[in-house]
Amino acid sequence: MTAVIEAEGLSKHYRTVDAVDDVSFSIEENTITGLLGRNGAGKTTLMQLLTGQEFATRGTIRVFGESPVENAGVLQRLSFIKESQKYPDDFKPKHVFATAPWFFPNWDAEFAARLIDDFRLPLNRRIKKLSRGQLSAVGVIVGLAGRAPITFFDEPYLGLDAVARQIFYDRLLEDYAEHPRTVVLSTHLIDEVANLLEHVIVIDQGRILLDDDAESLRGSATTVVGTRAAVDSFVGGREVLHRDSLGGLASVTVGRLDPAERREAAELGLELGPVSLQQLVVQKTGATTSGIEQSA
Amino acid sequence: MTTTDTSPRTAPTAEPAGSGSRIVPIARLHVVNRMQVLLVPAMILLFILLVNIVVWWLIVRSVTDPVDRADALDGLQWSGASFYVFVYAVVLGAQAVGFVFPYALGMSVTRRDFWLGSALAFVGLAALYGAFMTLFAVIEQATGGWGLGGRMFTVLYFGGEDATWYQRFGLFFAAFLFCFFVGAVVSTIYQRWRVNGMLVFFAALTLLLLGTAALITLTESWPAVGSWFAATGAGGVVAWSLVITALSAVVGFLLIRRSTPRG
């Protein structure tokens, strides 16, 4: 495996906020990485830096081994689909799909046509008059059909209904299987995409909180439920990620448990449950559940 | 990763994936909406011409005294009826940066390629618009002002009655080029510094114009300014406009290189 994206000591400071603060990480070729975090965590700024749209205050970025800033050779192999993408005045979706192939050499027109059908996107309506969901669909189609070797999706699902979001996830996975490429997906609908992700980067207040394989993250925490006394005696000196109590019952999230520990818990009459990626991120970012949108 | 791919991977490099320069595709981006770039301005221009022809016809019909009529038609050499097309070109130039720049970056192009491609589009459109205006000027000249002694394309600022077609084309071309680049560079200032940039720019421009006017008035040199324009002639003034056009192109390039479109 080779890293196609590498960031080292990367910072972007605005006048009043450190949007990205001394961040280092790398992303492997042909993986799907989730960039997770709360609103304003720095996800968009980070993607803008990686795609050469924003200029770093400090640090280095290597995409395909080179700086992406004003580098045509690198940029030609990137696609950045962002929620806030602007389109020329009076453009219609048909204009987007007519012009995008000029810039994405791997463009698959048939695939694009199929996606247009899937999302029931009107081609001849002005972009200004599209609904939020239809506008998102335009971006999603450009990102998928463009088949750029590295594709960034920055919260691409805004306004898409549950069916359309599922179509996006399904098509992404299908096409990814046939045409492996590197995908970076920023989202806060974590539960919905949890099964897609192979790697997870959690960012909060411009800093990286978590950078790990999705697989190892899934088993990295366990919820222990039972009477308060039993739970307390089992948890003992372990690090507690999260605790809920209700009357005489307690629910505590702890780290990974080995088989012996699991037996011990069973003997104490405790119930063990997995912790979803979303719960894990919620707990790691120290937020109440309301900080992260519940998936619809 | 769950794949069982064991083939040796070559290190990924930054080799472009096939296609070469993106300057021409970017130029095409500006004209992809033919309606906006070609049809709408042509239609409005023809409508203005039509309205003017009706007005000229009314003048010819209602002013019966030949001296008065000649006097009225003589005033038409100052007609500003075609002024709107040049304003349209300024707006297109501004939109090229305001709307197409964020889209072009979304299509993963460099700022450098965007500016070069846009400049190419401006040159092409200026030539096209210039040719259109020249054609109408030649017709106007050949038909004695659409049969009514009217003037809309052979006005004084663009060579007057007796200019050759290539003189006319040169003047129109340079004027359109000026409008596109000035519109674009002002829009670039907005991309770079947003509202604050606009405020500072227009404040500075106002002060500059006011200062120039004050200087000319206080030194009582308005007659000298008038005679400079008369001596330089339309061709000379347009040649001077090329200096500003070139300056706009260079300044716009330097500014856009450091700009980030914001949503």
C-alpha cells in the first residue's frame, strides 16, 4: 500500500480561528476514508487545503508526492465535490454534464446517465431553481462519474432524501469495487456510512482526535450494562469513555475487552454491547448527542 | 482493505492522466451557454436598432425643413445607442471571474490555466463581437444610414462615417477587449478581498477621478484635454485603452493566483 495523500504539521489559521491546527496524517491509495467531526471542526478547510483551493499557513501537503497548489499534474487527478459548489449563472445540469468530461479524463457518460436516472434529476432546469437535494445530486454525479483517482466528497448528501442517500452509498461502493480509487468522504451521518469506511479520521477544533482503521475502531469499545454495583465493581480502575445511570442501573463504555474479561462480565450478570462508530465519535468529541445529527 | 491484491504496486506519480492543457476547455466553459453569450446580446442590439430606425423615420417624416433635418441627423454621430453592448461585455467579464472561476476550480484546474483560458475566451469574443459590429457599420455606411440617414454603428467614437472596415474592426475589438478585462479585474479584486476590496477599490477610483478633475479644473486645462482627445483621435484613444487592458490582465493574473472562491 502506498500513501497518496500525506500531510505534515499542516495548519490553516484565519484571523480569529485556527481552522486546521498542526495536523499530520496520511491516506492510503484505493481506500475509502471517512473524515468525521462536528460542524466547524475543520473538515472543509482540510479538504480545501488538500485540493489546493486554500493556502496553508504552515506545514506540507503531498498528493501523489507533490504539492497540489497550482499543480496541474496533481489537480487533474483530483475531484473535489463540495456542498457549497457554485455554478455559472444560468447553468443547467446538462451544461455541467457537458463540460465536466473536459476536465475528468476518466469520465463515464453511461454511468452518469444512469445516475441522472437514479436521482431523477431534471437536466433542463436552471441550477438556481433546483432543490437542495437535486443540487447535491449534481455534485454526487460529477464525483462518481468523473472517476478521478482521488475523489473528495464534502458532505455531499445535503438535502438528499434517505432513498437518494442510499443510492449514493450503493453506487459509490459498486463503482469503487470495479474501479478502485481513493475516496475521502466528510460527513456527520456517521451510522449511515460506517459500513463503507475502511479508515476513519476524526477531527475536532482543527486537530485530529482519531486516525485508525474502521475495523479496529469497531471493536475498540464496549458498553457494559447492569446494576450499578456490578458495573462499578467490573469497571474498577478502567478508563471510562462514557457513563449513563438510571436509578440502580448503569451503562458504561470502556475500551477493548479480552475474552477473559468478557467471561468475568458474564459471571457478574452484566450485558456487553458493541459501540457504534457514531457513538464512539460522539464520546470522543466530548459532545452531547445533539452535536451530531442523528441519521434519518 | 479487504482486497487480496498481491501484484506489486508502482508508486503513484503526478503524471497527468492523458489530457494535456486545460486552457482551451476553460475558454469553452465561458461560451457553453450560447444563449447568454451570443443570442441575448445580438437580440437586444437588433431591438435597439429597430427602435432607432423607427425614431429616425419619425424624424424624417415630421421634420420637413431640410436644414432642421440635416441638423437633427448630424447630432446622431454622437449616438450612444450601442453603448449597452459594451456594458454587457463588462458584465460578462465580471461574471467570468465571479461565476466561472469557482466552477473551474471545482473542475480541478489551476488558477493559472483559468486566467489564460479566460483571456483566450475574451480575445475570441472581442473578435466575434467586433466583427458583428463592423458588419453592421458597413451595412449602415452602404445604405446611407438604413435609408434614413441614421447612425448607430458609424458614430464618431468608432471612426465616424468614413473609416475603413478594418479600422472599425480594430476599434471595436480593442474596446470590447478593454471591457472584458476591466470587468474581470474588478471581479478579481472581489474574489481576493471581498466587500472590503470593493469598498477600497471604488473609493480609490472615485478619489483618483475627482483628483484628476480637480487638477484639470484648477490649472484651467480642460481645453488642452479636449484638444488632446481631438488630436489623438479615436484610434489613439483606443490604443491608450490597450495599456489599461494589458495592465488589467497582469493585475488580474497576480490577484487570482492568491484567491480562493468561497461558498
